[in-house]
Amino acid sequence: MPDDHRPDRNEEEVHLFVERMAMAFADVGFPRMAGRVLFTVMSADEPLTAAEIGERLGVSAAAVSGAVRYLTQFAILVREPVKGSRRDRYRMPDNPWYEATITKTGLYKNFIDIANGGVEALLGRDTPSGERVAEMRDFFVFVQEEIDGLGERWRSRRAATGHGGPAA
């Protein structure tokens, strides 16, 4: 039931938020349409269908389709079926930033594994090229370890502030 005491939100300001955040994410390499879809869903109080997202953004369902496929791959959006319909709804999962980071960390393991093969192929650290590849591998090992630690600290912080259940 809607809160009758909540003031009406300014939809123009919400739209500006969505577009500004999408642009900021695009500036660091995130697909712009995926950003627009992400922040449209984030700014909704209920899950949205692709048609509803498209309507809010003034874009086609096809544009939304590619973006939601991208976002669901990284666990930033969750797709749910609409009962009695062929449509799906999209919503933010609990703790999406952590989940997306954990999903992405498989990327580092892949880089590490490939780099290990490269170090071997380049005869180890005894060659300049082998040293460069080993340095890259060591950096990705470091990043992976740091992300694991950040995940633990994030879960503890969320639990301490009353979000996300008990700390793991």
C-alpha cells in the first residue's frame, strides 16, 4: 500500500539522476544503455518489465533487451517471470554491487591462469618478457586477494548497519 504521507517525487530529477549516472558509468567503459536501464530499475520502487523500462527511457524494447541481458550476466539485475504471462520483470538483487564484483572476479582467475601459461612459455622471470607477464600475473593475484578481503569487510559493514543479515 502506498504511503499517503510520502511526498510526490520529482520525475524530472529522477530522470536526470538516471542519465547522469549512466553517463558517469559510460565514462569508465560501462555500456551507456545498460547504465540507463540499470539506474531506471534502481530508481523504481517495484520490478519493471522491459516495456516499462523502455517507456520510462523513451527507447525500444530491443534496446532494453540487450541491456538487461548484459546486466543479468553480471548479476546486477535479476529477471523474474510474470505469472500468467510470457513477460519478465527486472529488479535489483540484494547487495548488487558486491554480487557483481564477485561475479567479475572470475575474470581475474582467468587472467592469472593464462598469465601462468605465458610465464612458462616465456621461460619464466629470467627474460624481460617473462618478467613483464609475471608482474601482470602477480598484480591480478593481488587484486583477487584484495577483492576477497573487501567482500568480507563489506558483508561485516552491511550487517553492522542492519542490512543483509548477519555477517558471514
